[in-house]
Amino acid sequence: MSPTQARSTTTRARILSAAQAQFAKDGYERATIRAVASLAGTDPALVIRYYGSKEGLFAAATHFDLCLPSLDHVAHADIGETLVRHFLALWEGNPADPSLRILLRAAVTHAEAATRIRGLFAEQVLPAIRVVAPDRPALRAGLVASQILGLALCRYILEVPPLVDMKPDDVIACIAPTLQRYLAAPLDGGFTANA
Amino acid sequence: MSPTQARSTTTRARILSAAQAQFAKDGYERATIRAVASLAGTDPALVIRYYGSKEGLFAAATHFDLCLPSLDHVAHADIGETLVRHFLALWEGNPADPSLRILLRAAVTHAEAATRIRGLFAEQVLPAIRVVAPDRPALRAGLVASQILGLALCRYILEVPPLVDMKPDDVIACIAPTLQRYLAAPLDGGFTANA
DNA sequence: GGCTTAAGTCAACGCATGTTGACTTTTGCG
DNA sequence: CGCAAAAGTCAACATGCGTTGACTTAAGCC
């Protein structure tokens, strides 16, 4: 790669990084191309040249992977805890991946972002859960998603007081048994009778 | 009330109703005063005259009450189910109250809406839960909120496939035991050791 | 009936946005 | 060096927004 190509690559990366920061902070509609360019130390026109449009920039800023661990070699009793721990690390890791924050902030008003989240669910969460919960995996994965996303919403977006201040290990201790039940509860009896 | 006052009251109500519909559908930033006025069959200027600004219109469109039932006369074992059932009715009732949908859609990017949700939590959810779970009520209420909001997010906003298609009674059967555990689980042992 | 006040309408302003095209600067290569 | 292509910059456009003020219409009251 020639030096001049390297420079453009660097600029593109700076723009993408700035875009992720702005989308994560302000959501899709409040984030502006001008603010992204300013944060990246460049020009709005360059942002458009490299990413085509605001939509294209958003798509590029949210291409990522949940990196779910394979659950089939985890002790059955530890699957719930493994899942919460993984998602907490995703949100709070150093550096934290901003993509989930971006996606969650945007998905509420942006149809394509919502589709993307459903895609993550169908292509990454559901398959991982299918291998450890072969009966009604979609239902179980959906319940897991509702608790995980609800936790993320309250802790990282809405900042509901008791949840935002908890230590990660305490969050794990509270949430893990819920996921464990969603994954392992028998279908007859106390779970869901019909359907 | 004179007929002319009655007319203005009707118009104000039509505007408010249209605003709720638009905010619920599009979120705060995508909803426009012009669209609200058009849906209400009136003029944008009138919207501003009656509600001062877009912020004022939003504030008026989200003044509401969770109408939580008093839990102190519910059998202990039924509190979880009572709560889910109540929130499901709030979202799906006929007519469904659009306020929660509006608030959830907006809170993700609108600071004041997020504050409003925290206010609902502190002033309505927390007190109701305090009377049935006197030890660490804030923690328990926070966990309940995370599951309820996560369910609402997945079922009504993101429309994650397995959750959006479930019958209300099945949702209740799945979620109620989770809330029950959050409210009634002993603090030592499997819940959260320290903190 | 005519005057006062409120209800409703219209056109316009100022502003911020995404996006475009022409321009200038820098780089790589013969 | 000198040219071609790429990287980067600038000013401007068109559009849609919230909001404003002047205007017109209708209603209530003496």
C-alpha cells in the first residue's frame, strides 16, 4: 500500500470512528454528518465521498459481530452466567464495542437498525442457543433477548439508578438465574402450557 | 363552557391525539409539527399557539399514569403475574395507552424523556414494590423494570419474531416467574451475595 | 347590529441538514 | 521536472424544519 493510500485509509478509519462515537451518543437522527466530520478533523464532503450517504455511514458503523462463545462445551448450569458475563464484557469492555449501543439507540426509530438487531438475533443468538436448548429454541432465545436487551436499556441507555450503579458481578448474580431458567425450564408445568 | 370555547377544546384534543400518534409512530425527532397539524386537520401555527413549542407538545403528550394496582392485597405468589398482566394490558388494551410507547421510543435519544421514565420508576414502580418487598426494594424494582422494559422493547418496538407473535397468556406464563423471583428471592444464597 | 375577543389561516423567516460540484493541494511515477 | 490521479477543501444548493407575525373569520355580548 502506497503512502497516499495509507493516508486515505487512516482518514476513512477516523471518520468511521467519529461516526460510531456520534451515533452512539446522539442516535441516528441527531447525529450529523457535519459533527462527524468535525470530530474526525475533516470535511463533510469527504464523509459522503467515502461512505456515499448518511445511511451508508450508519451501515458501516454498525457492521460487527456479537462474538458469542460456543456454548456446547460449557457446563449446563453455567450457561446463563456465561451469557450475561459475555454481554456485560461487550458493553463495558476496554475498549467497549460501541456498535451495540449505536444499534440499540437507533433501532427504536430506525427501521433498518431494528432489522439489523433482528438479524443478530436470528443469525447469532438463536443458533448459539439452539445447540444447548433444542426444544423451542426460538421462544427461549427470545426470552433471553428480552432480558438482556432490557438490562442494557436500563443500565446503559436510560441509566435507571439501581441498575446503573451495580457492580458487574452483582448484575451477573441477579440476571444469570433468569437466563438459566429461560434456557432450561421444562416446557410443561410452570413455563408455558400451550402454544 | 361556551360553544366557541368548546370548539377550541376539541381542536386542542385533536392536536394532542394526533401528536401522540405521530410521536408513538416516529419518535421525537422524526415526528414533525407539520405532520401533527395535518393529521389533526389544522394548522402548524395553531399547534404552537396551543402548546408553545414542540417540547411543550411532547410534554403534554406524555403526561400519564401507570395506574399500578395496589399490591398489598394480592396473594404473595401472584404478584409477578399481576404485574406482567397489568403492563400487557397497558400496551395492548383497547384502546392502548400510547404514552408508554411514546416515552420508550423517545427516551433513547431524548434526555427529558429518559428522565421522565426514571421518574415513573421512582414515583410509581418503586413505591408499589416497596410495600411487598421491604428488603432492597430499589434493586428488586430495577430488576423488574429491566425485564418489563426489555419485553416491551422486543415485543412492541423491535418486533422480535418469537415474542411479537406470542399470545398474551403465554407471555405472562413465561415472564411472571421471573418477576416473582426478583421480588421474592432471598438476598443471601442465589441472588446477590454482596452489595 | 356593531364591537371585542378568540379561533383559525396564510405566507414567510431563519436555520440546520444532507448532498453536490468545482476547485486546490498533495502524492506517485516516468 | 512535469503530468495524472488521488486526497482534501470550499462554497453553495435544495429541502424541510420549528417558529413567528399579520391577517381573516367567527362567535359572544351589550
